[in-house]
Amino acid sequence: MDYTFKTKNVEETKKIGYQIGLLCQAGMVITLSGDLGAGKTVLTKGIALGLDIHQTVSSPTFTILKQYIGRLPLNHFDAYRLEGIQQDLGFGDLIGDGGVSVIEWPEYVLELLPKDRLDIKIYWIDENKRDFKVSAYGLMYDSLMKEIL
Ligand code: ADP
Ligand code: MG
């Protein structure tokens, strides 16, 4: 199923992330698409809070992956620098394991993504407003979205 919603400031985006994080189960995969500055990392900060992670979550742009431990482990990927890289860096083993994987720039690691996942697209409307389009692939993800909205 597809879902849409809007936020009009950072806090609202974090709150949606928080609600998603609260409901996340082991092995879940969430992909975040959108231009630079869309709010992918902001949403991830909210998801982390919902997973009871109180460390500062910052963009893994240069490291590609940052891991945090909360109620469940969080694997936060930024695949931007993997564009065009054919080599298997082993990230596929982590995606869908016992943690929750949040993946920014999923278009560069499509072959590593499971069929069932929460696919979130963020659109920049103006300085503070964002539109979200969410496709829930699989029952688990669909129930999660239904609980939030
Ligand atoms: P991305 O990870 O998609 O490149 P970031 O999450 O790092 O983007 O940055 C989003 C930027 O947009 C931040 O500077 C944040 O303060 C700003 N922003 C303004 N309004 C919103 C909103 N409604 N939701 C998310 N971010 C917002
Ligand atoms: Mg980011």
C-alpha cells in the first residue's frame, strides 16, 4: 500500500521517524530516497530515538555505515559513495539481519535490498515543508504504517 503525508518542520519529521522507530521489528529494512537536504538523516534521527538510541546520529556519508545499539541495533547506511561500485563490500549481510537497516540513497544498492521493505521518498517543497510518499512492501510494513497514520 502507498501512503502520503506532509511535514512543515524538522520536529514533525523527527516525530514520524520516532513513531516508525517505536514499531520497528528486528530485520526491518527502510529505504530513504530524496535529494540532498530532503530530510533523510533527520527522519533517521527520529527512527533512532524510537529505537531508544540516545547517541547523536549523524550522516554516515563518508563512512557509508554507522551502527548504533538501542532496543534493537540500527544500521544506518548512506550508499551515496557506492554509486558505480561493483565490488561486494559485505553490506548485504547486514541488511535484513537482526537489526533495523535504514538506507539513504538506496538506488545505488538496489541489488542488496529485500523485496519486503518500507520505501520512503521525501520531496522538498520549501525551506520547511516536505512531502512524504511511502510504499509498504509486505504485510509487516503495511501494518506498521497503518498504526502510524
Ligand atoms: P538528507 O539526509 O536528505 O540529505 P538532512 O536530513 O541531512 O537531509 O537535512 C535536511 C535539512 O532540511 C536539515 O537542514 C533540516 O533542518 C532541514 N529541514 C527543514 N524542514 C524540514 C522538514 N520538514 N523535515 C526535515 N528536514 C527539514
Ligand atoms: Mg543524509
